[in-house]
Amino acid sequence: MMHPSALKVAHAAQELGLKIEIVEFAETTRTAPDAANAIGCQVAQIVKSLLFLADGRPVLALVSGANRADEAKLAALCNTTSQQMKRADAETAKTITGFAIGGIPPFGHISPLPIYIDADLMRFDVVWAAAGTPHSVFAISPHDLIRATKGIIADLKTEQ
């Protein structure tokens, strides 16, 4: 039996005209390395869903698992300063998206969010995103990810 949160993601995908297959694991897929290990893919193919508050306004960054989000770059995209950018805490993330951190999918949220997509995800034919729980994921092409989320491709990574 599929977890109710994963079921919400499956229904949201269906409404968006996406055919996805949700894969549930016994082990956690909460972090990008955990997910990559469970799936058997590169860490860079994992879509990290990071919720930020830009001047108090929620914004979702979909970042490659191999990258750290650059809050200053995200702040500039949101027309605010990096001092006004902060990661949402667990309670805020759940309230805004309807999902717990570690399972936030790229779509199917309680209300629409502005979404920015890490340009590095475009290098792959398939990427893997959370499907509502810290134990479930689904594969999606970057093209379908953009279409489903109406996300804007951007350079979001911190330069090392």
C-alpha cells in the first residue's frame, strides 16, 4: 500500500499529464547521497527540493544533489538580498508545501510556489525527485520537470 503522501504526488502528476512510477524504499532517501545509493544513480541526478523564504515569501529551489544552493544567487532571482533569504524550518516547510522535509516533491504542493531549477539538472536524461516521503522517489526527465513545475532554469549552485 502506497503512503498517503506518495499517493498525493501520484495524483498531482496525473493531473499534470505526467506518467511517473513512484518507487518506495525501506531505507531512507532523505538526503541526496542516501537517495542515489538506494536508486543506483549519480548524486548529481537527485533533485533536492529546498524551500526558502525570500523576505518571508516562499520559493522552492530544485537543486542537483551534487550542488549546494547559493542563497545570494537565489536572492537575486527573487529580487531581495541574501540577508532576507533563509531556509524554511521543518514546520514552515510542511505548512507551505504539505510535505515533510526530505520528501518534498517538485509539484503537488498545497499552493503554487515560484520554482527555480538548477541548470546542472539539464545535463541528464533522467533525474530523481522526492515523492512525498523520505522513502519514496520518482524518475522524471528535466524537460517534464520544467513543464510540470513551470520552473525557471537558473544557475543556483555555490561555486567551489
